[in-house]
Amino acid sequence: MKERLEELRDEALAKVKAAEDVKSLQEVRVAYLGKKGPITEVLRGMGKLSAEERPVIGQMANDVRDAIKVEVDAKEVLLEQAAIEQQLAEESIDVTLPGRPVSSGSRHPLTIVVEEVEDAFLGLGFSVAEGPEVEVDYYNFEALNLPKDHPARDMQDSFYFTDELLLRTHTSPVQARTMEKHEGKGPVKVICPGKVFRRDDDDATHSHQFMQIEGLYVDEHVRMSDLKGVLEQFAKAFFGEDREIRLRPSFFPFTEPSVEVDVSCGMCAGKGCRICKQSGWIEVLGAGMVHPRVLEMSGFDSTKYSGFAFGMGAERLAMLKYDIDDIRHFYTNDVRFLAQFKRA
Ligand code: PHE
């Protein structure tokens, strides 16, 4: 029995030594120290021993068990430590690595322009109004003094859904809608930005969809000089303090008189260059005094009230301000174009 116990001890200690992880060590512990292990078995067979042998073998069995337990415990601490160290090594973060760049988006240049125009006019007491993009014939044409036979109603120029329903061709219907809401009482002082649609073939300067910003001011005693003053203020706020404007006679069915408004060329300060085609001036918008018939149709007494209106293309403003050569850049969403409008 003595030999058997020594054999078991050597065998167990060898296995403890060989154990490479906590799990196989646990197997050794159960195998040699568990209730069904060989040492327990030896102790169970002690009944057959003589009275002198019994305490000696009993003592020895306990010593062997203690010796194995000490080694298993010690090895367990080592293995657990090793496991923690391995985990730490695997999960370590190299804080010296450069971070991954976070790329932020940017506002669309047309959004920037519309907001700038809005800001300029909000500062002059205007508020922002909106209207539907799918418009009825009445507001898009009729209420703006564009009678049934007007060429602008041509199927070639407008996107019609039905005889009565179309994609608005300008933001001017918002004028009529806004005046109607005021029920004949001034002042009306709004600007209306929005998408408009025309049956144009797309090229560098034409787009079947673009953005207009309409302005309308109706009150008692509104004069042409008010229009000029407001637009001059705007031109200086938007393009720069050194800019001038000039008005040229023009025609729109909904304004009388009507004007085309130019701003002095920022490239050559009015001297004449490639950008302004040597004229020193760049056309930026259409405007005029609201036609008395338009006032009347929207419920305003044209003997008491007068007003001015203007409309400009947001793309054109943006192209002039940022020197963009093709209107299609606004709609093709090339990030190389859009990223240039990131705020510094
Ligand atoms: N609606 C006109 C256009 O689309 C622009 C305009 C608006 C002109 C208001 C005069 C007054 O061309």
C-alpha cells in the first residue's frame, strides 16, 4: 500500500506539472482528491490492515493527499494569473495609433444661399411664406394676370398633370395665396423660397427644376423707390457693401411697371470683364410694382394699396457668389463639389 500511495502521489504531481490550463488542472483535482478517487479507495481498504500498519498508512495517505492539494492550489493560482495576463495582452488598446477621421457633411450651397437671402430680408421686416409645388392653374397663372392664351402656359413650357393642375413654374403663386389670406388688409411683407419646374432641356445654365425666391410687399403708399431701396440693401448684404444695382425696363404680366435688376460686377468693379461680358453689370432678378389687376383679384383695393414684387433664382445667386460654372452641379450630388461648402 505504501508503494501504491507513492505511485499515486508521483503520478498526480506529474499531471499537475503538465496541466496547461485551469480546466485540465481541475480534472486532476477531481481525479485524485475526489470522493471516487484512488486515495479514498486506499483509505477504504484499510480495514484489512493490521493495527500497527493502520495509523502509519492512514497518516501517509493524508500526507499524500495534502501534498497533491498544495501543488494543485499553487498551480491553480499560477494558471489563473497567466490567463488574466493573456487576456490583458489580447485586449490591450494601442492608444498611440492615430484615430480614424470622422467626416462631417456640409450644408448644400443652395440651402446656404436661401438662408442668407432669408436673413437679409428678415432683417428688413419680411417673414418667410411657403406654398405648394403642385399648383392649380388659377394661382400659377390666372391670379397673376396670365390669361388662358398666354404663351407661358404652353404645354411645352410647363409640366401639367391635368388641365388644371401643374408643377408651379415660378414662386409667384405664393404672392396670390398670401395676399388672399390677408383678406384685403396690409401690410403684406413676405419672401417665399421654393422649388419651381419648367420644361427646359438641362444644360450648363438651364435646369428643369430650380429654386426661386419670391418677395412681396403690399401696403398703402408703397412706391418704386421702396423697391429700389430694399433691393439695394439686399444686394449689398448678399454680395458685398461695394455693390450697386440698376433697374432696366422689362415686362412681366403680374407687375407694372416691370424691371430687370442688375448688380454691378464684383470681378471688375463695373469696369467690364469676361464675367459681365464687358458690360460691368450682371442681371440677377426680375421685379416690378404689383399689377392693380393682381391686387384686385387677391382681394386688395388697388386705389388704396400698392406693392412691389421680385423674384430671383437661387442657383444663379449661388453661381455668381461662388463662381460656379454649371447649374447641374447643384443636382448631381458630387461630394467633391458639395464638400467645398464645409464651414471652416
Ligand atoms: N415670376 C417671375 C419669373 O419666374 C419673376 C418675378 C417675380 C418677376 C416677381 C417680377 C415679380 O420669371
